[in-house]
Amino acid sequence: MVPPKASSRFIILLSFIMLGSLTNPCKGEHGGGRGEAGDAGRGVFVFGSSLVDNGNNNFLPEPGVRADYAPYGLDFPAGPSGRFSNGKNPVDALAELLKLPGRVPPFLDPTTTGDRILHGVNYASGGSGILDETRPTRGTVISLNQQISNFERVTLPQLTTQLGRHGGRHSAELHKYLFVVGTGGNDYLLNYYLGGVANTVSLQDFTALLTSTFVSQLKKLHGLGARKFVLLSVQPIGCVPVVKALLHAANGSCVEAINEAALLFNRNLSSLVDNMGQQMPGSHLVYVNSYTIITDIIQNPTQRGFTETSLGCCETSPTNGNGVLCKKEGRVCEDRHAYVFFDGLHPTEAVNLRIAEKAYGSPRKDEAYPINVKQLLRRGL
Ligand SMILES: *[C@@H]1O[C@H](CO)[C@@H](O)[C@H](O)[C@H]1NC(C)=O
Ligand SMILES: *[C@@H]1O[C@H](CO)[C@@H](O)[C@H](O)[C@H]1NC(C)=O
């Protein structure tokens, strides 16, 4: 088990997520080209933690959990943007596979209004989790409940107007969007282990609470009109550099007790995909097993084109993020394509691209279950 005391040292962020995005590359019955009526109502709404945050935390008050400085964004065209990686996150990569006309804008960016929301909005916030109590010890985050509320109160009325203007009927159009949710890792790392909940609550009970809370959050989205869901698993959190370092996994092996927590939750998540269909009429769900996709790289690095599976690429800072976040202007590895992790917690772009490719097109049920995103796009049209 994890010593809860170790906890107070790493406090900051652990967020997990993944992202997603998408739009249907096939033209609908309206037939139009990009930007015409046939494209309206095709996009991605993204919810979750730092694995899919694309800049929302930049707009929260300091001190916060941010990745808006070098070396973050080293391989991203716009440089540091708030994404917790050297380049694209999995949602960026998925949006490209979906041929969305541009990047999905972050909700808190003041320019995310008007027709910029037509292809979706990203609400994710680094350091957040499923539970409202999940947050880093310092700094503000946007909880998943608040993210959903932002979609409901701010975006939905604007979207209704925009879709009407573009010739769509709101509810029918909303059914075409993908709702990508990637969260849960911070609930374990920040809340259960670091927050000391582990002292009083069993892992099973905590997982049951996370699951039931998550189910009501999905139902809330369904009630608002969401029909196509892409759920990202929790990563192998026992394998991330900060957890290995804190728990002195000296020989480089993953901390299996922490991975077990992720597996408990992920098993529930994949069974949700089997049962939520009846509870949410008309819905279609895809479970993206990023846990397995990342673990496969860690176990077969050479075959997958990686060499460093244990150390993060950037120099981390004990004062900024307690071993999770890169040090500002700190050292960075040369061959970022060969590293699994960019900082103490978050995957490199190379891994994110692989997750998005698998989510989009993998025929393997241990990667995208029970169908992949490409197949999801064709459902219920
Ligand atoms: C989820 O997993 C936990 C523990 O593994 C279990 O106790 C709980 O009943 C599960 N919940 C659902 C909805 O499957
Ligand atoms: C690493 O440590 C773990 C736990 O102490 C042990 O089970 C495992 O065999 C070790 N691996 C190697 C390669 O030494």
C-alpha cells in the first residue's frame, strides 16, 4: 500500500485524462462542405483532468496548476499553451483524425464564443477529478460537476442559437457530437492517497463512490442531450515517474498497488459501457483503454519505438508541482519521441498520438471497447 505520509510531498497535480474529440468526417444529409450546414453539430465536448486540459487552467487565479511555460509545448506549433505535454494531447490528435476544422477551444478562453463553439468546447481542468473534493493542495481547479455545469449554463444556450443559425435543429444536432471524458486518476492520487482518505476508506468503497458519482455525471450529460460518449480509462498511475520516485520504486518497476486502484476503476468503467445503454436511451459509449495502450509500450518499448519508459523527459521541480510539473526553462531530453512520459505524470505527444489512433481506429477490444470511435460516428445517424 501507499504510505499516505509520502503524500504531502507531491501534491499537486495529477490529472489524468485523455481526450477526445471528434466529428463525423462523412457528410450528413445536408451535404455541404466544411463550415456549411452539413458540418454544424459535428464536434467534440471534452471533460476531465490535465491529460486533456488544453489551456483552461491558464485562466484560473494563481497559484494554480499550469503548463503555460517552456518546456511545455516545445513541439506544439503555438508553443506553451497550457497542455501538459511537449506537443498535442490525445484530444488534439483525435480532433485531427476526425478532420475537425480546427482545434477545440478551451472553455475559459474569452474568445470561445459565437461560431467558435460549433465544433465543440474543452472544459477540462488539470488537477480536477470526479469528486468535488479532488484538487491539489494549492490552487483552484474546475471540478467535473462544474465543467458539466459550464456546458449546461453557458455553452448550451449559445449552441442552440448557433445551430439554429446554421440550419440545424438543436437536439437532433447535439446527438452527433462526441462527449469525451477523461478523469479519475487525480481522485486516487490527490484525494485517496495524498489526501489521506486511504486511512479511513477502503479502496473498494472509494472506487464504488467514484463509479456511482461518475454514473450520475454521465446521466446528467445524457439528460442535456449527449448521446455519443468516449470514456478514457485511468492511466497506469503506478508507472508514472513521480509515483515511482516518491515510493522509491528503485529498480524502476511500476508500483502495482497503485496500478491496482486504476484497474479497479477501469473495470467498472468498461462494464458501464455495457450497462449504461439501457439507462441512457439512445446512447452509444466507447471505452478507450489507455491503461493497456500505455502499459503495452512500457512492456514492449523497442517494438513500439520507445527507449525510456521510466524517467520523465523534462527536469521536474520540487517547488513547482512537487515532482509532477516541469521546472520552468529546465532541462529537457533530446529525443522526445523515445520517452513515454514528458514530466512526472503526463505522457509525451508520441504516446498521446498512439492513444488517439487506437481510440479512433483500433479493431482490438482490449484497446477500444466495444467499438472504436470511427464506428461510433456511424451509430444512430
Ligand atoms: C465498482 O468497483 C467496486 C470495487 O472494485 C465495487 O465495489 C463496486 O460495486 C463497483 N461498482 C459498479 C457500479 O460496478
Ligand atoms: C523490483 O522490485 C520489486 C519489488 O521489490 C520486485 O518484485 C521485482 O522483482 C524487482 N525487479 C527487478 C528487475 O529487480
